[in-house]
Amino acid sequence: MDDDAPPPAPQDRPAKGRFARDVIYAVGGGFALFAIAAYAFDAGWLRDRKAGEADGDRNVHAALFQPPPDSAIPDGPEGDAIRRGQAIFMNTSANASDFVGNNLSCSNCHLDGGRRANSAPMWAAWTVYPKYRSKNKQINTMEDRVKGCFTYSMNAQHSPTGGPPPAGHDVYKDLQIYMHWLATGAPTGQDLEGAGYPELEKTAAGYDPARGRQVYAANCATCHGADGQGQYDLNGRPVFPALWGPRSYNWGAGMARVNTAAGFIKANMPLGQSDRLTDQQAWDVAAFINSQERPKDPRQTGTVQETAQKNHGGEETFYGRTYQGRLIGVGTPEPTTRARP
């Protein structure tokens, strides 16, 4: 794939991406079993076990805070709101479609419905808000934080309404009560173990998109497509999210930072095989993914370079840099079609 070329349209995807997609469709029930198995690993029903791993090591996650099971959702209006929030969280592009400009959902970055430790779980986030955020240099409520997710991760600028939900919208209320319920019994006002994404130390070799391209082809392309545009079912609904291009997160999203993506990938990817990649591979594949073009930063009012200086100073990002002869951060065109919810 030429880094300088724009992401191909779905109908023009490279043969490898089409092949992976066609295999998924062809195997039918086999893929369903694979998906169930992968989800079982991700949900914690089955555990990854490394050679020589002690039983005590396998129970590390069991020692972390455990949110309540779905069976504990109460009846009545409160339970109804929790279930609505859960539905929005799991399939945001369908259940809050007016405010989503790509095909992503909250659960793409916060795995297992916001439960999974080291995947920025919602039970850990809920307990520390309101808090000051350097990103916008102000005290943020949880609603403010979720608004930012719609603005950047969901690329709300290309949504049907052209922006995130307005203040006080029911989408915020339902998502917040779901998060509040996930944090039932969690101590407040402190950073809990398993919060956020792991912070990887930089490696001596640094990070390199060229090396990352090879890591991506070997470990990521089967699910996310050789062209990074994700995979879709026969009805056009997203199965695996796009990692770059017009249907992915924009340049203002935290996941567009190489270090953030590397931490997420190291702890959670490939799906069901967490921690399979080395730190070096995680850094490199994060660099490859985040050296690709994606929707522009909605904070941009002047040039890319001005926006980089104002909003991205000190970040591990390719935004505003020239790589292989192209300025990164100019953005992608608004998608003419979106996957069906």
C-alpha cells in the first residue's frame, strides 16, 4: 500500500482485503464460532494463558475491581435507562446515529462494554470525574468528557447533525447512568488499578511505520482489512472498525497519539490474544496506523501547522509532520456512504 495514496473506496479495496472479507462471509458458521471464541476471551470467559504462567498470574484481573454482571441491572425506569446506555455504548453508530460521523462505537476503544481493565474501563473513569483536563484546560464533568468522545472519536462533525449531542441530551444521561452502574461499589476519588491504557516505555529502536506495516499485515489486516477500512457483514453493518480513513476517528482523538494507541494495542490486541505483541511491535504498528490520513482535527481553524502547534504540542503524533513527502493532518473527505446501523 502506498502511504501517499488516499484510502481506497470500499469497492476498490485491495484484493487481500476483499479476500479476507470474502473468507469471513464464506465460512459462515465457522466465523461465528471464531467470533464467539474471540469475544469469550475478550469478555474474560476464557483467559489467555502463557507458557509457564503461574495460577497467581492468571488471577491478576480477578484482583481488580469487578463491575456488576448484566443480571444485576435493576428493573424499572433506572434499569431501562441503564440498558439504553449500554445499547448506545455497544453500538453507538446505530443507537446514537444522529451524532456519529463514522462507524465507530464506544466499545471499540473500551472493550467488553467498558468493563475490561487496561482498556480505559468506565468503572475506573467514573470515579475520578469531575477532573481537570489539559486537553481543553478546564474542569470537565463526565458529560463534557463524553462530548469530547463524540467530537473526536466519533467524528461528530460529519454526523447528520454536524456535531455532538447538545448539553443535557438523553444520550448523555443514559450513558452516564450506565457508567455509574458499572462503578457500583468502586472507591471514588482515586485512580484504580486497570484504569486507562498501559503506558509503554519507549524502546531503544523508537517507532517506525515501515516496520509497523509488516506487523499490521501479519496481525491486524485479517480483521481490520488490508486497507484499514474495517470489515462489514452482508448487510453493510460494521463488524471490525476502520483504523484510518474517513470512517475512523479524527486527528483530535486521543487514539491518534502513537503512545496511546501503542498502549491499547499492547494490552488488548489482537482480539482474544492480548499481550501477544512485543512492546516494539505495538509501538511500530501504532505508528503505521497513525501515520495514515483520517478526518481532520475539528479544532483546526488555520493551517495544519498552526493547529499542530496550538493543540498537539509535545504529543507523540504524526499530525503536522511531513512523512514520505506528504503533510499529515490535512484530513479525508466526508464519506459519501456509511455502513448501515
